[in-house]
Amino acid sequence: MISMNSPDATAPHILAIETSGRIGSVAVGCGLEVREYRQFGQSMRHAVELMPAIRELTRRQGWAASDINQVYVSIGPGSFTGVRIAISVARAISQATGARLVGVPTLDVLAANLPAGVRNAAVILDAKRGQVYAGRYTASDTAPPDPHSAPIGPARLLRTAGPVLSDPVEFIRQCPRPLLILGEGIPYHSEALAAAGIGEASVITAEKELWQPDARRVYELGTQLTAIGGFTALPDLLPIYIRKAEAEEVLEQKLQAAAATQPPPRGTSG
């Protein structure tokens, strides 16, 4: 249990969902207090484990589905399937119960893992084909320029770039030093990151336990956003994909190739 403050009797009942990473998780709580947290048992089991985890944690709180007042969900970029599942569940709960929604960018969820004292950070996730989904963060002790954003985590980081789809070397070379890198994309792009300077005194990786997005961070960022009116309307709760899924791109290529080989319609001249 993480207790950030003791909720009063009127505090909202909150569900937070994170399934954009390889290991999903769920958190429930009241107001600023996370009361229960559950990490899924296996990698990429979001479709199987999400609903049972929600049912178990809400049952342990003595809640019915109608008792959930707010749902915070990690919206990507990340696993296409995992993000779709989480958003579908969040939207269904909202439609059934009237619960208010908050979409939390996954890169921000990861940045929230970082401790105080970090000045510059880069979050990278594997996007396959030698590319990464990435975001750049810089510590700020001043108010953020966007009134609907808030400093992230103990390090009070502000996102200054991203999410973008990028070559990892190009992205890291553009980041200010000293730089701390985290995210599930690190082991998939180790050679490229070495070429970008990782391992030097000014470019290092965070501890591995900080690379995984976590529903407790989704909860914390969600409460920050609600405090400044950052709710998401149901039609606007959409995944951050950046690019189409690989299967969609392959299908489009096949359709384009098939169209190119079709004979011209009768009656047209060559």
C-alpha cells in the first residue's frame, strides 16, 4: 500500500490501469491513497488477467462496479493490444457507471518512476524496425507552461519532447547532458545506445526496476491531472499509437500491391 494522504469520506473511488508495457498492473484507491495494487503474473497476459485483477481488487475494497468514480488509464505508446484492451475496459466502465476518465501518457508514467535530483531524462520504448518511441524530460522548479500539465514525479520533470517515433541514436544525441535513460526499449537497442554515448559518465541508464510502467504511477499522475481539471471526455480517450500497427501496415501494402496489378476498367484507353 502506498499512502500519500488519508482520504476523507467523500474521496472518489479510483481505478488505475497500466497495460502498455510487457507486465500489466492495476491499482485501486480513494482520493490520494492507493489501497491495493496487483501486478500481472506473466508477460503480455493483459487480456487474460486485467478483468480478474479488477474484480479481485474492487471486491477486497467492498466496492461494486457502480462505486468506481474515476478511471485512470495508461494510453501509450506501447503494446498496441495492451493499450486497446485498457482503453476499451475504461470506456466500458465509464459508459456503465458514469465514472470520469483520465488518459495518462505512458512515457509520463515511466518518468514518474525517477527519484528527486534527476535533471534530464529520456524514456525509450521499442517500436521495432530499429526505432523507438521516445520522450525527453527536464527538471523544472517553476510552473509548467501548459496549465493542464503538472510536474511529473519526485524529480518534478516536464516533458519537453515527444512522444515521437525516432532512431534511438538521433534522439539520444539531441538530449541534454547529464542524461538518465530508462524504459523497456533499452535492451532492444543496446548497440545503438552505445553508439549514442550510453555508458559514458554523462549518459547512463536508470536501475532496471524503473524501466517498467506501473499502475501506481498512473494513479499518482491521474490524481495530479484531476486536480487541475485534466479529465478526458469519453470520445477523446484514445490510444497514442504514433504509427499504425505492423499488421495494419502489412495489410495496406498488400491492398496497394493488389490494386496496382488490377487490369484497367473496360472502356478506358491505355
